[in-house]
Amino acid sequence: MINIIEPKVKVSKERQIFSNYDLKRLIIPLLVEQLLLLLVGMTDTLMVSYAGEAAVSGVSLVNQINSIFIAVFTALASGGAVVISQYIGKRDRENGIRSANQLLLLSIIISIVITILISIFHAPLLRLLFGRVETNVMEASQTYLLLTALSFPALAIYNSCSSILRSMSKTKITMYVSIIMNLINIVGNYVGIFVLNAGVAGVAVPSLISRMIAAIIMFVICTNKSHAVYLRLKNLLHFQKEIIHKIINIAVPNGIEGGMLDASKVALSSIIAMFGTTQIAANGVAQSFWSIAALFSIVMGPVFITVIGQCIGANDYEAAQYYVKKLLRITYLGCLVWDTVIFIITPFILNLYSLSSEAIHLVIILCFLHNVFNAILHPSGFVLANALRAAGDVKYTMYTSIFATVIVRVILSIIFGVWMNLGVIGVAIAMGWDWLVRVILIVSRYRSGKWKQFKVI
């Protein structure tokens, strides 16, 4: 196994800042954490269904809005992770500490502003977006949006602290705190729905409580002065424009990229809605399997940012290239094994679903296409892009993502799915072309070496 993942061109041992053991300690907790989040999400959906159709509909509608705000916090955390990782690699502890403080300060301010705006305008916002829904669904949506918005500051703190710890390769801590947070959420949902019969509030309040507890735990952990980077309370409220500018320079393109991806998903949903109930249902079920199948490659994204970011911070681009090749090999190997296992168990899990034989057949075809594309294209098209982001080459990855998804994927979905009458299979094939375009553009950029010209710190 070691021979498979080890690149032919190596760097000296003293420049290998991450041993194989270090990489294992970085990757496995992230994998467990993300798998847990998926399983908890499925459990939440199942329990919410017992609160009634209005509650399910309200939660579903609001989650579409919440995903936009969560993407903002994720983009900020990603920007902070790049800056902090580079300072750690540079062994500049003082600026690493300042960056951690500025990341948290910026996240708290933005989350509070969003919370206040939603608290004031949640009702007109929902009427604007979903004005035609039934009254009980609208009431459930308003309750859920207001309560979940109150948890945004806690979620922002949690995400910021997670990125700080991941920058130091302390993913085991984030895994344990994630387990605590999700267990509190599951137990709280059970009590809220089955014991208190609180409806949608019984779902929202546990999320608020679990996020607050997790945020407090993470904040306390991040104040530990023995860490390479920590939160220094006396400097927490001091604005440092230069560092904030560095974080925003990474965060804004990431945020725009995520926002455009969400917009394209809405467009794709409207296309899929043209294909009839069976295909819509098959696509919806396949999406849940796709999320699990893509897990390993998604987990490797933060790993690339941490490892490559530290190499670039140390100004060792040769080591950065060594680790890009090594991490890509790990990603390809992990994706191949993971995607194969998930596809093998897919037909057995489908037996638990109440679907027609036609829908089940479609789901299996869609999962096969996705898993093949994921194993062959996703590592170079998506995961490698994080190496460019870690170097500060974020605008190129943003333009690539917008072109591949918004232009290539949406247009080809219309051609394959609608004009050629291939339905959801055509949309899946368009996804493969989207990913192939990404591979060509991202690999070309990496090989050009232009990513080495960017300066984050």
C-alpha cells in the first residue's frame, strides 16, 4: 500500500512535514465525522417525518435557504484555513494566532448580522420565495427559519474553530465534538417530536442547543495556549485589516463559487421536474446514494488545504508537489475502494425503499454512472482544485467551477436530457462532461505552475 501511494520523485525526510501516520490521523477522523453527519442527516429526516407533512415541508423549504448561509460560513472557514495553514508552515506563530482571532471575529459579526436580518424579515422573505404554500406549511417554515437563524452565530463559531483545529491537523478533536453535537441533536429531536409533540419547534430547538454546546466546547479548546495556533481573548475584538483582507480574498471567490453551484442545482431541478414522477423519485433517491459515494473525495479537500497550505507557507513548493501527488494517489485509491463498496451494497439498501421496479432500475444506473465518474474524474477535477486554493489561486478555481457547472452541465443537461430524451440519465451524463472539463482545466493549471506565483501571506 505504501509503495502505491508513494510518488517516484521524493523529498528528503526532514522536508516531509507529514508522515504516513500523520496523514492517517488527519484523514480517518475527517472520514468518520463526515459519515456521521450523513447518517445523522438521514436520521433527522426520518424523525421529522413523524411531525407531520407540514413540518417536513417547512423544514425542507427552509433548508434550501439555510444552505446559502451555511455556505457563507463554510467559505469563511475555508479562507481562514488557507491563511492559518500557511502561517503554520512558515512557523509564524504570532500571525497564525492573529489570523485565527480575525477569522472568528469576522465569522461572528457576519453571522450576527444575518441572524438579525432574518429575525426582522423572515416572514416577508418566506412569502416572497414560497408565497403559494399552504398556511400550515408557511407557519412551520417561519418557526423553523427563525429558530435555526438564532443558531447561526454558534454555527459560525463552530465552523471557525473547526478550521483552526484542522489547520493544525487536530481532526480527532473536531470528530469527537461533532459526535457530541449530533448525539445531542438526535436525542433532542426524539424528545421534541415524540415526547413533547412540539412539531417543527421540536426539531429546531435541539439544533440550536446542540450547536451552542458544540460552539462553547470548540471555543474553549481553541483557547489552549499549548497549540501552535490558539484564540487569544484579549485580541479577539481588535480589527486587523491586513489579515481580514487575506481571509476575504480566499473566502469571497469560494462563496461565489458555492452560490453559483446552488443556483445551477435549482436550474437542474427544474429540468428534472420535466421528466415525470418516476424519474424525479429515482433521481432524488440516487442523490442520497451519491452523497455517500462522494464522501472520501470530499473528505480529502480539507486535507489538501492543510498539507499543501503548510508546505507553501514554508515556501517549499517541491514538497508541495510531492504531497499533491501523494494525496492524489491516496484519493484515487480511496475513491476506487469506497465507490465500489457503496455500489455493491446499493441494490440491497434499495430493497428498503418503496419504489417501482422501473425507479429502482434507474437508481442503479444513475449510481453506476456517478460512481464511475467519481472514481475517475472527481479526484483531479475537484480535490486537486484545493491544492490551487491552498496556494491562493482561488479565482481560477471559481471561474472553472462556474464555467463547468453553470455553462457545460446545464446546457448539456438540456441537450442530453430533454432534446435527446434521455431524461435523468442524460443529466447524469452531462454531470460527467462537467467533471471532465474540470479535470482538463484544473490539471492544466496545476501543470502550468502558475499557482506558485500567488502570495497569500
